[in-house]
Amino acid sequence: MSETDLVVAKMAALLEAEAKGEKQEEKDAGAMDSIDLTPEELEEAFRSAKEEENK
């Protein structure tokens, strides 16, 4: 997974959280938490966001 893919996965995870109606403070906290995700967790978040996008 390239660095670009990791950035896209982080953004996808944030957009997914926003779509679920999280409050701004929770999104900010989530953005900080996503920095600590393992590459595997980021890849799963990216895959999940892509699946949601394709629905």
C-alpha cells in the first residue's frame, strides 16, 4: 500500500464517520486516532469506504 493509498484511506475513514453523523469534536478525535492505525487497519477502512461508495 503506497503512502497515497494510506492518505486516501484516512480520508475515506473520516468521510465515512462524517456520513454517519458524528459531531465535529468526535471527527477531530477520530482524525487523530486514525494516525495511530496500523497499515492493516487503514487498508480495511479504505476497503470498507470503497464498498460503501459502491452501494
